[in-house]
Amino acid sequence: MTRRMSMLVPALCVVFAGSLMACSVPVFRYAIEHWRPDPYVAVVFHRGGLSESQQSLVAGLQLNGDDASSAANLEVKTVDLDGDPDDGMAKIWEEQETESLPWLVLKAPAKGGPPATVWAGELSDDSTSHLVTSPVRDELKQRLLNGDSIVWVFLDSGQQQADDAAYEVVQTESERLEQVLELPEIEEADVDDLSVDPSALTLKMSSLRVSRDDPAERFLVDMLLRVEPDLAEPPFVDQPMAFPVFGRGRALYALVGNGITPQTIEEACRFLTGACQCTVKEQNPGVDLLIAVDWDQFIEPIIPIDTTAPALTGLTAFAEPQGAAATDAAGDQAAGETAADSSHSPHGIAGTGAVAQDEHPPSDARADTKSSLTPTADSAAGTVVEPQGAGALTGASTDASTGSSTGSSTGAAAPSAGIAGNVLLMMGLLTMCVIVVSMVFIPRSK
């Protein structure tokens, strides 16, 4: 019961916080369109310079060529222990309990805590040959690029009878759900979040089986066992596991042993094929796998992902347009103003200029979970540029006949569009807090 509650509370947080940024695009499709994979980090510890062959091994991990299939979500760092490594790298080295060098440490993406160590060992041809690529991962990326909505990656336990029975459940249920589940209707406002016609979206599922004894897949096995913090420990480590993988190679969570049932499989599939309830990737469950492919070369959303910092907004966008002021000035001149008097008329606009509207990116809240959840996604909207207009206050104009000065105020009282959004966000967060507190402090009846 406690384990179930610990999974449910983060789910409710996602539901209420994410409901303010809902989207009708299915989770699996929004993910492949917009969610860039989180990077793994490969740290190579050494003393002094690396030999030519060792440098070649390090360069081979980069996989950053012109070919779209040669890029991977991997950052490679070399740390000279004879130099002055920072505290973080020094701590990682102290955890290794070895003096063998060069030493390779592969770290998983951080997920609600310090990044887990996926693998550690000596830098060699054997240790690097399948770190970034493997036959199963190559097949996985091809299926996702070819339109598979969900690929079930099944990890054998080594007990053939139990493995065969569980794998049969995964295959049978995914084939049934492929026929009965329906994708949500895409709203007109969300069409720009797709790079394909909404009518072309189809539901397709498949499965891949991985043996723990396959040397080419040992790094993939280690990655799967780090999707959740306790999978590599008893009693789970020796049981068959099924991982629904979607988007750009993101494993949602693990179904383990007796938990591989038609009900849990349907729950995961309904989550991934349902409409998004939020657009923040970090608030979603799952861990990205290390796969060698430049997804952006194959998936091009209509609205590109904007990673630039937007400029601060002002009040000038709400003032009188420049065209209207120019028209008024021309009318004044036509009425008989002299050349001398016309110099006092408002021919120009004080404080004109395009103003970039401030975009408020959501906070990096994270939610770890292993059960039913509400989908979310990253925002893809770019910075919006307002049309040119006058400043908050226009300059004073002098009456030609009396010489008296009059001031004109335009747009200063116009409300900011961001206020309403902030109010809604605060209401959602308050509602979420009330529910969480109620769940924690109200005694359960059972």
C-alpha cells in the first residue's frame, strides 16, 4: 500500500500542475516531435596524456559525424587526475575503488536525484564497442522512426518458462490494444505541434526481446535496470521485465514479474496513446535510453523548439500604432498648419520599436513514478514579437493657436496577458497541495 501511495502522489501532482498546459496530441507523438533525449555522460579518468589508441577510443564515443545516424545523446568528458579535477569529478573517482587507468564511467541522466552509474570499467575496445550502439537499439530506433507508437522492450530473466509466458502476455495484449484503442481527436489549435497530417496518425505497437546473456546488449541491459532505482536489486533483478518505449527512445517505466498483466499493459498503453495534459517533459515519468541517432534530422515540427532567452516585455506594444499617428499628423497639416507650427505636431511616435513578449517557461519540476500517470510534453512555442507601437506615454503636443501643451496617455492601463496565466497556475498548485496534504494526513480506512 505504501509503495502504491508513493507512486500515486507524484501522479496527482502531474495531473493538477499539468492540466494548465493541456494538449490534444497523443503522448507518444508529442514526445517524438518535441522531447529531445536527455544526455548520458561518459567520464574517462586518466593520468597525464592519453595514448594515440586511447584517444581514438574516446573519439569513437563521440559519434558526431555528418551522418544523422552517427549522433548520440552522450557527452564525453576526460579528466586528468594529475591536474585539478573539480569536486564532482573527484567524488566520482573516489567511488570507483580502483587504480586502473584509463577508467570509463557511464552516468545516466539525472532523474530526481544524483545521476546513477550505469557501468564502470577499463577503457578498451571491448568496453566501448557496444556502449553507444547495439543491434536491439538500432532496430528500436528504426521502428520508432518508421511510426511505431510503442515498442515493448522485453528483458529476459534467464528462466525460460517464466520469460516465455510473460513475453506472450506482452505480445497478445499489445496486438489486442492496437485494434481497440482510439487516438484522441486533434484540436485545431494543436495542429501546429505536428509535422504530419493528423489524419495520418495511426496506432502501431511491436515488441523486442533482449537476452541478458547477449554481450552486444550488456550496456542496454544495464540502462534498462537503471530506469528505476530498485530494478537492479532483489527481488526484482531476477525477474522478467517489460518496458514500454516511445518518443525518441524513452522508457516509461518497468513492468516486473507478476506485474506483467493485461491490465498493467493496457494502463501504460492508454497513457501513451492518450492526449497530453501538460507540455513539460521533466514532469513526465521515464528515462531516455542512449541511442545513436540525430532525431532532429528526421523529425521536424512545424513550430521549431525555441531555446533562446526571450527579451523582457514592456507597455509600448499597447500604445497607438505608428500608422494612425502619422495619419493624424497629415490631417493636421492639411488643415492649414504653417511650416513653423508643424514642428510642434506629433509627426513621430515617442518610444517606438518592436517589443518581444516575455515567454514564461515552466519550472523544472520532476516526478518519479511506476504506475498510472498523466502525460505531459515540452512546449514548442517560440518567442512572439509584438507589432510596432507607441510608448506607454506619447510626447506632449502644443496647440498651434494658444500655445498650451496637452499630454496623451495611451495603453498604460492595458492589462498584461501573463497575469491571468499566473493566477491559473497558482490555483492549480494550491489545489494540488490540498490533495497531497489530505492524502498524507487523513487516516486511511483500511
